[in-house]
Amino acid sequence: MIYELPTILEPIKLPSLFASPQPLEVELGSGDGSFLVEYARQHPDRNFIGVERLLGRLHKLERKGRAVGLKNLRGIRIESSYFLKYLLPPGSVCALHIYFPDPWPKRKHRRHRLINEEFPSLAHRSLTSKGLIFLRTDDANYFDQMVSVFAASTMFQPIETSLELTSLLTDFEADFRARGIQTLRAAYHKG
């Protein structure tokens, strides 16, 4: 279930990852896989990739995915920004999920944030013609930046996040909710 990249110098050959060619959704920063495993279980008609830098988290995703017998899920260990910029083939993804990315709260570190001025262009290139982006965070400052970045882009239009998606929690979200911390959400449609 964890896909070992043969190279990081050219885009992934997606047909080699999955037995069935189906629409592809990607979660950038999949954490322990709580959201992605359940979402993939509910949608056997789609393929899913969870991108995570930490190997321990990918092992959790793999364990959970194998426990429910998923054939439509793969995990890839790499930085999300690199994966999006260099490894996803153009027009290959119908939805990007970015939930609780590192907020890099110190002002001098904010340049490391995944959702920055370059992100809409990278996402636009990777998404299919009707592609979607779903965002969640608990950090109000980062949320303001996310919304501003997309408001400044003519490539995306805001949409509502479906009830189906809002009802599926990530590991971080479940913890935050238990502590009374609000989830901030935004979603966009490729225009």
C-alpha cells in the first residue's frame, strides 16, 4: 500500500499504482490516515493517494487500509509541495484534500506554508477540468491566508464543502473538536 517512488525526477506513472483506472483524489498531509481510509472505503469507485512526510504516519495509513481491505489507496512518503509541483501529472487529480497543514505560526517561517501564492497555479495544473480543492485548519491566521490566496486567483471559485466531507474527521480534527477548537473550512472549484 505504501508506494516506493522509483524516481523523484519525473512525474508518477499513475497506471502503475492502481489495478483499476478510476478518478484520483489526493490528500496532501494525510496524518494517521483516519479521514482518507474511511473516505476511500466509502468510495471504491475512486483511487486515492495519501502524501505524508513521516513514515510512521504512513504505516498507520497502511495498517488501517489493509484492515478494511482497500485496493484503491496508496501512501507516498514525500513533502507535499514537492509532490504537487513535480510528481503529479497535469490534469490527473479530480480533488485535492489539504486538512490541517502545518501552520508555521511564526511570521519568519510562514514562507514554508503549503498554501501560498504559488499554490493555486500548482493545483490548477494538477487538477482535471472540474477539479476541487478542500481545505481545513484550526489556525485562524493561516485560514485568512488560504482564503486570501484563493480570492486573488482567477483560476478558482469558492463552493460549499459537502456534508459528506464535513462529517468525516481527521485525527487532528477529532482531537481539536474534543477540546472545543473550531474547524475552519473552505472549498474551491477549478474555473
